[in-house]
Amino acid sequence: MKKHILFIWLFIAITPSIIAQETSKAKEKGHTDQNKFRQMYDLLATPNSYRTASGAPGPDYYQQQADYKIDIELDDKNTKLYGTETITYTNNAKESLDYLWLQLDQNIAARTSKTPLVDNSKIDPSISAAGFSRKYLEAKFDGGFKLDYVKDAKGNPMSYTVNETMMRINLDKPLQHGEKIVLNIKWNYNINNYMIDGGRSGYEHFKDGNNLYILAQFYPRMAVYNDVEGWQNMQFWGAGEFALTFGNYEVNITVPADHIMEATGVLQNRSEVFTPEQLKRYNQAENSFDKPVIIVTQAEAMAAEKGFSAKKKTWRYKAENVRDFAISTSRKFIMDAMAVQFETKKAMAISLYPKEGNPLWETYSTRAVAHTLKSYSSHTFEYPYPKAVSVNAQDQGMEYPMICWNFGRPQEDGTYTDRVKYGMLGVIIHEVGHNYFPMIVNSDERQWTWMDEGLNTFLQSLAQATFDPKFPIDRGPAKNIVPYMSGDQSKLEPIMTNSESISQFGNNAYGKPATALNILRETIMGHDLFDYAFKTYANRWKFKHPTPEDFFRTMEDASAVDLDWFFRGWFYTTDYTDIGIKEVKQFFVSNDPPKDFKAPEVTRRNRLKASGPLVYMIANDSPDFKPEMNKPLDIKSVTALDEFIQTKFTAEEKAKLDSPKYFYQVTFNKPGGLVMPIIVELSFEDGTSETQTFPAQIWRFNDAEVSRMFATKKPIAKITVDPKLETADIDTTNNVWPKAEVKSKFD
């Protein structure tokens, strides 16, 4: 009886321990595939007949057409614009449209605009009297559209609803596939002084009483309707730029008779608006391919500045297959131009600038325009438009088809620093480059800023490097993005973030995507594969509306390089690169097995390494290591190896065998979230070095650490990861073995 009681007691006492052990060994729950090399089916839109899995437009791809006939008149005295337009809109979608949406982007400057209400504001600790008055005392500028009417082709009023920066035209009957509709609109608005009120367009007022106008978003414009999201009618809050439909334009612009102007399109009445001498100079410029020709001289511009003519003059332009139209006009303008020759055609590079821009602009602007067109064309497609115009507008950097505004002026005495010069050149190259992205490769800027700014910034860096080898390139090189990517995660968003929700706009939408493309080209794909794929994307989608998926898919489709891991990490996360050296072991070849050695089982996969006489590798930190092992490998001293070579190879084959002397095993770890190639520089004791690159796929089975073996003829003195700073590694203190001594600030 006592034995039974003892047994029961022991069972009760031991059972909780057994249960606890069983509980501790409970299986973890399953998980989804988190491998960073999984394909992006979970992120990309499903391919369809509009947009194919290859990234190309599909057989049912369509886009709408919006043609404009516009007449505007500038009231220079009152800085006001009056306009009428006729829009002919063609519905190429298979479905019918119950209503139409137009953009009224000037309404961002309306007194009732909600844009000023969406940002944080705090009391300024100090503020100028003028600033205080403007902020708290003065009436806000009222620059929104004043609509006089919206009528149909027969002159009948049309029903419409204005919602902030968008206007809905309420149709009496649906607009069917293939049908056209005509809208007639009359409007006016007060032009903003962008130096005071801000804005992407407006006017700059000079001390001499003149204004320099840069006019854009000056007319009600059709919104995009497409297969991706229907109407792109997201409000214009100021950061996300524009999504626009291609069309043909006829625009007549009436301004003071002493103004000089440039605009989108081809000028139809040059002989009416230029003097005979200016016309002669322009004809010379059309055949000047090596240097600009001054068309409107500084002396002529300075004389016009004093005139303030009461007479008027109308400039008439036509533009085909453009997504927008913009104008710049002033009596202060100097103009120069030169021709740019492409393989099948030529285009004009033109600059407009006040005397305040000289000598900087006369020296550099038009040459930079010409260089940009050549550089971008070499990476995409031949520039299709007849001209590209650079306008000097202070504190501006904005782009439109064939014309852009750019900052940069010297001091009043004409002197300027390299910083001013390169800053001006950088913005000219960037804004002229926007002719390609998004003016021709017409992505949706309201949604994805990076698709035009990032791609354009990347091409800008290539153009800058070939324009001037000394050009300081800020965005593109991998090391320059490190401060951003290593920053406070609460202030970072993925590149794939809507334009209005980006906190660090320049770094996120310009710098990081430009860096990503630079890394793809220089480190991952190589120039040939990258350039072919990038050019394929540009040509597939020129004069069309691409999405991010179209870009991602085309880059893979045209290169046969799996880039899902790269796009997933760089574009959809805020992960960063940090790859380091965890451990380095040197191994020595031995005849004798280590203690407790157990021969590996011979399998189909390892029979070459495990069968037959064995050679033993002893690590320098192993208990089996002996000081006498610390010497270069002599094959004859390793019996099994020497016998194998002597019996298996002919004398000719022996002469071709390699002869490594030293063996190292390097373990790399990855504190950072991004997977990237491991670039390793081996520096030898004799001062020579070699670099080996392991593809990013080396991390596919272990995202934390991997090892590689190096067999060398010379002893290694130093190992460096990413020696040329190609991967945007945010912490290089773990990139070197032996670990480099970090000097203090005092040292």
C-alpha cells in the first residue's frame, strides 16, 4: 500500500514538470511568406488588357483627348488675366461618362481656399512688422478663378459644380464611347505676386516698375480619366502637381506691345511680333549649332523697360500633342537661342532673362538647355518637340511642355559664386529634363511625385556629370542619401507614398528614387541592361499615362533581372542598408583530423566532398590549431591532396591548377532591413587588392547573416565591405576587418 502511495505522489510531483516541458516545446504558429525575395504579386495591380504583365500598354489601352482654343489678355497695369476657351473633349473609353471633371488649380489662391488650413501653424517668436501685418492684419490675396460662364457648343448654359480646385460639368446625357463634346468657358483671375504670395506661377515685380510674368494653370483644364482610377479628381493642395490629358492647342495671347514672350508650341506670327532685325537674328539662331545667338539684345530690353507701351500685341501659338500650356512674358526680356541637332530632326534651345540675370544667363543657360536635350535623348528617345525654353524667374523651378522657369541670378555687380552658378545650372537641367518626365512620359504627379521627380533627378545627375566634370552632384550618388535613410523613422515614409503625405519632399521624392536608379545602374544591373530597360520604359510610355507597376514590370521584363526584392525594399518600405563583418576566421589545411571528428555521411549531393581520402581544414581559433600550421599551403605537405593530384591529373592539367595559399571564412551580418549585394574588397599584405561582389540573392535563406570562403594566393591584411560606398550603407563602422580604430573628436 505504501508503495502505491509513493508512486502516486511521485507521479503528481513529476507530472507538472513534464507538462511544463511539453508546453515549452509547443509549436510556434505558422506565418506567411516573409522572404524578401518573394514576388510582388501582393503589391502590384493585376495585369489586364489595358496594362500587360510585361509593363507595356495592352491591346485595349486608351486615353482621352482634350483640344483647346484659348484667347487670353493680360492686364499688366492691374495684374489680371482674362480668358475664353473652347474645349473639345473626346471620350475614348469603352464606357460612357455621366459627367466631366476639370481642374481649377488657381483656386488654391482663392480667399476661401482651404489649403492654408491643412498645415500646422504656431506663433512666431519674432516677426517683421511687414510680416505681422500681412499675416494678421491685411486681407488675404484673392486669386481664384472667377467664372463668367460655362456653355455648350450651341451657347446654352451648362450645369456645373465647383468643389474647391475641381469643377464637375453635369451632362444632360452620358457621353458615349467615341463621342465628342464642346465646352465654352469664360473666366478671369487676379495674378499672384509669387515672391510674396507664393505659387508655381504668377509675376515678379521689379523696382523699375516692370513685371515678369510666368503664367501657368491659367485656364480651366480637363482632368485625366483612365483605366486605373477613373477620374483623377484629387484636390490640388499644393504639393502634388498635375495629372493632365494630351491634346492640341491654339492659343492667342494679347499683351502690351513692348513685351517679349515665349510659350508652349510654335509661334505662328513671328514676323508680326519681332522687329526685322530680331527676325533676322532668329533665322541665324536656327542654324547655329555651336553657340547661342542673341535675338533680343540687352540694350533693346533696357529700352523697352522704360516704355510701358499702351498699345497691344497678340502672339499666336499652336502646339500638338502636349499635356499643358504655359507662357512667360515681360518687357524686360533678353532672348537668345541656338539649334540642337538630333538624328532625324532639330530643335531650338531658347532662353529668356532680364538684365538682372546677366552675365550668368547669357553665358550658360541656352548651352545647358541644348546639353540637357542631347543627354536625355540618349537615355530615352529623340526629343520630339520643336523647342525647349528656359526662363529666368527668381525663386522658381517649375516645368511645363517646352518651357520652364528657373532661379539663379548674380549679385548686382554681376559677380557670382560657384554655388550660384551650379545651382542655376542644376535647376535648368532639371526643369528642362521634365519635358521627358512627365510632359511626354505622362505619369500622375498628383499621386506619385517620384515617377517624374525621381526619374528626372536621376537623369539630371547623368547630364550634369557630362556637362561639367566638376559639377557638384547632390542627388544620385548612394552616399548622399545616407543621412536621410538613417534618420528618425517617425519622419520617414516609403517612396510609394502619395504626394501630399510626404514630410521630407526633396529626399523622398527626388533623392531616394534617384539613388535607387543609380544603384540599379551602377551596382546591380550594369549600364547595358539598365539602359536598355529604362529606354524601353520611356519608349513604351511616351505620350501615354504610365503607373508605378508599368515601370517596375518593364525594368524586369526588358532586362531578365528579378528586381522584386529591390523595388519592395526601396520603394515600399523605409528600411535601410547596413551590412557588416561579424567574424573572420583563417583556416589551415591539415593531414590530421580534429579531435572528435566524425566523417560526414556520403550523399548524392556531397559525394565529391565527402568520399575518398579527406583533407582537414582547421580554424585558427580551434583547439586543434597548432602554431606550426600557421604557414602558406604547400600541397606536397598534405598527403591525401598530393596523392590525389599526382594520380588524377596529367602534367598539362597540373600546370593549369590554381594554387591558393591562404583560406579565410568571413561571416557577414545585416543589421539593416534592406537586402543588397555584398561588395567585398580584399586588401593584401603586399599592397594589392581585389574586389568580389556577391548578388543580393545571397541573403535569400538567411536574412541575418551569411558566410563566404576566400582562397587567396597572398595573405589578407584588410577586408572592407562596400569600399566605394555604392549601397547607401548607413553605418560603415562595421564594414572593416580588422575593426578600424575610431578616433575621438579630440584626436
